Amino acid sequence: MSTSDSADSSGSADAGQTISLRILSSLSDVSKASWDQVANPGWQLSGRGQLTRSEQCPTQDELVEKLGLFSEVNSELTAFNPFLSHDFLYALEEAGCASRNTGWMPRHMVLEDNQGVILGAVPAYLKSHSQGEYVFDHSWADAFYRAGGDYYPKLQISVPFTPATGKRFLTGPGINREAGMQALAAGLVQVCQRTGASSVHATFLTQSEWDSLGELGYLRRTDQQFHWENDSYDTFDHFLASLASRKRKAIRKERREALSAEGLEVEWITGADLTEAHWDAFFSFYMDTGARKWGRPYLNRKFFSLVNERLAERTLLVMAKRDGRYVAGALNFIGSDTLFGRHWGCTEHHPFLHFELCYYQAIDFAIAHGLKRVEAGAQGAHKLARGYLPTTTYSAHWIAHEGLHQAVADYLEQERFAVARENDALAEHAPFKKPGS
């Protein structure tokens, strides 16, 4: 489909209002305001990522009053997610990180009314490989290839290179959420069929999206991450007081040793204080880590400059300096209620410095700024002892070939059980005090 092509009419948002689907070859084909009003409804980004709440954005208290029961209030209705913003996604495209040349061909879907107003959207990419997703389907591709099928291209619904949970089916206030999801999910199947793609993969969904897609015939998958939850802590010591004595002592020891090197100090750098010199230093850390772990880092230097131009206020660098020179750093993005840890690297090794910059400093920042949680990235059971608890992540998959669909369905049924069992087992070993202790 070309940029201007539309899928079949998908129904109406209101009586007499026709809506249709359109595929974009780039986010430059829509305005920042149009995309952001469905990606993060009720929030406005201006300047270098300065965030304000618009009048249309309800507070949690207003939603509780409207819905009646607190259990019905989903944080996805009110939370701002920086990765879904036009600024972040278009920076990936403009820098060439998510492009045809890297195997991430943009094929974003928008749902429009007959006046051209965007009512919904999906960040989507036609892919020729399975790199940079953090939800692994290489074995599915290999099995299908051995059976004589072509697994690629496939349609990926995600934020490239970003294993952070958030909405993937974006809808604004002008359309019923469930109706919009159904139209977008059906449209993705159409795009898959028209492009010859084998499958649709929506990764790091919210649980409510996962539930809805399952009812629409998508296969459901789970995985595991480790997140820290802020139980109204006033200080880091307040958090430590909630831990068992042995764990509390271990963390204090790690923090002392991490910063024990002479002249080593830590800085939080965000907003207007971020400079290209900071990004030069951090990029050297990022490239070193990427080269050692998987050989070819996904992000380039231009991407970080674009982030600095557009999202500096939503960005936090935690940098370690020794004798006036930066030697390590961790990159985070700041949501309305969540700190998202993303990348880390160093040019000097110091014991426990990785834990200090990525986990403990993140907790310090979240407490200081009233954030509800820290998502510290993909995997890593070592985070458990540091107060990060096992959390289920969700993905959904539509597969065209009946035989592959059934084989994957059988596998996922067993995998979901295994993930749930491991999460339960790990939770038993959480570092927090047991009730009554």
C-alpha cells in the first residue's frame, strides 16, 4: 500500500460518520499534534519535551468519580509514555535507525474520519528480520523456513529497540476505545495479507490490549521483566526499611563500594543542562556495551542529538565522573508516572557501579520526583535482590498459515504456564520483609 492508499471502510465513530484506515510510510506524513492526540491523549509536549496536561485529560480522581470503582481505572487512560510520542518515534526514523535500510520499514496505520481527523493509530513496521524486538520468535521463523515457508516479511507493532510496556493501539477521545481497537486489529490483518507478510506481532502491550486481541483471534504470549514500585517512599532509606535486614545490609554495602573509588561522583543531568558533550560521552559508553553484547548497536549518534533537541525534559542521564572525566552512564526516559531505564555503558570498571547507576540512582530519582515505578529494561533476575519484582509483559500474534498458527498456539500455552510459575516462584524470594516479621 502506498502512503495515500486506504483500507476498506471500517464503520463509524458516530452515526453517519465514515472512518477509514490509511498506511503511512513515515511519521512525517502526519503532524506531531495529530499523532500525539491519540498516542498520549490529554498531554502536550512543547519546547524540548516540556510536558503539560491539557484540559481534556482527566485526573485519577475524576476517573474514579466517573467510573465508580477504582479497580476499573486503568493507568493507560492517564499516563504519558514518551516512547509513543511523535518526537521519539520520528527521531528513530529521521536518524535512520528505523528505516528500510535497517529492516524496519515504517508502515504506521491511522484511523481517520471523513474530515481527515485521526481517531486512532498503530506504530507499525514491515520487517525482514527479528532483531531489536526483545520478544524472541527466531525459532518460529526457523521452523517455518524448514517447512518451506517464508516468515519474512512480518508486520511488527512496537516501539523499535524499546522493551517498555505501553499502548500499541492508540485511540483518542473521539472514538470508542474497543471499537477503535477492533478496527485497527482487523486493518493490520488486511495489511499483512496485502503485503504478503506472514504474521502480525504486537509486543509490550498493556494487559487490557492483550485481553482484547485474544478475543479477536490473536495468539497471546507472556514474558517477564523486573519493575520497582514506589510504595509512597519518602527517601531511599525509607525504601530500605521495607527490606529484610540481610538484603538491606547488602544494598548499603553495594552502594558504598560502587562509589568507593577516589574522585568518583554521580550526576543527574536532564533538560536544559544536557549538552552535546554529554551525549558524546554517553554514546561512547553505549557503543562499548553494544559491541560487547551483540556486535552492532541499533542506535546511532544522530538519534541522541534529535532526542536532545526534542525530548530533553523527558530524558535523564545518570553519569559517573572521575577526576573531571565521565567514565560511565545510564540513560532513562521520564514518563508521567514511570522512569524507564534504557541503556548503560562505561569506559572504566568499578564494582557494583552498574547497579548503582541503573537501579539505585533510578530509585532515588523516582522517589525524589514522585514517580510510581521504575522499569529497568528487559530480563535480569539479578534485579530481584535490589527491590525490583517480577512483572508479566504481554504480546499478541496473528499468524496467517494455519499449521504454523496451531504449532505456535500449542507452544504459547505451555510458555504462559511456565512464565506464571516462574514469576510466582521468584516473588517468594522477594527481598521485602515478610508479614509479621
